[in-house]
Amino acid sequence: MPSGDAQIDREVQVAPEHYDFERYDDAERWMSYWHQIRAVLAVRPKTVLEIGPGSGVFRNYLRSAGVEVKTLDIDPSRTVDYVADITKLDAVLPAGVTFDAICAFQVLEHLPFAEFETCLANLAQRARPHVFVSLPYRGLRVRFGFWWGDHHLTFGHKFMLPWRHKPIPEHHWEMGFPLTARKVTKLIAKHMDVVSRGFVRENPYHYMWQLKRREALGAARTP
């Protein structure tokens, strides 16, 4: 049975039909899944906590690869292990329980930006030592290419220009302008070390970070 249902003090923002295959799991999101799974499996975790499992693709693949995955969401329809708010991880997770990796893909924008650093601190506290985060980046997509007849030549990849915008209804905020990747990364770096970051190449609406608890990186560097 899921636990932590007493920790909910905010409304679920999307109905279950939001995760309909044709609507939610489009081709670009599948490429995001590929990059997420590849990055997490590369650190060889035995245990993973996924915040906001969505349609379940990520957790199901990791479980099929032999990884123990626990899930947390405020929406009980997602069939999660913990029905709880990410800002209250300590109140719902058993004392002392940590995970080899914690993942929050396209989740933190569903909470007010004022709570962003609280979420980061909670993720860092329960990670042993890896954290993976992705956020939406709203921008103007630009791609250079030439087409003639049946031929096509493209120079480089799509890139995003920051753009002032209004987030979609279920998002409190999104990256872009004025919340550029550089500014958001500076906030993240206050709580964890940034191992890598960047756009998902095939889906530049998603921007992803691989992070580590700071003391974990420090210990690894000690002779």
C-alpha cells in the first residue's frame, strides 16, 4: 500500500487522461526517456527513487533491468509507493533511507519557484549520491538546413533561444527568459555538484542535469 498520503497539501494538477499515449508519450518524449535511462544506468544504481513517474515508462524499464525503483507522487492514480509532496520527503520516507539515485524529470516546475531550492535540498539529503533532474525550457527553436529536391543537408543541431513566455497551465514556471539555464544551474550548484548538463538533443524542450551530493564528490577526490 502506498504511504505518505497525509503529506498532501496541494491539488493534483493533471487528470489521469493527461498521460494518454498519443498525447503524452510523443516521439520527442521517448527520446528523453532514452537519455534519462542511459544516464541513470551508467551510474549502476541498485536503488532509485523516481519523483513523478508519469506514464511509468522510466520506472518500468529500470525494473526490467534489475533496479529496485520506488516512486513518489501527490497523485495516487500513478500507482506509486509514496503518495506525498516532494517538499516533505523527510516526513514520508523512513528515517535513514537513501537511494543510489533520485530522479525528478519534468517535475519541479509543477511547484512554485519559491520552493525550488527546498526541493533541491531534499533531493540531495536522500541521494547516495546521484541526482538527475530535468526541466522544461521554453524558447525559440532554431535549426539551419538546406533542402533541394529529394536532398536534405542540415548544419548542426537544433538550439534554443531564451524567449519570454507564459508557462502552460499546469506549470508554475519554466526555463527560458529570464530563468536561463545559467541562472537555474547557479541555484542548483548551491546544493549539489553539477556533473553534466544540457539540452536533450532530440527534444530541446527538456534540459537535464546530472548531479552529485557535494560530500560524495569530495570524498571521491580524497587521495
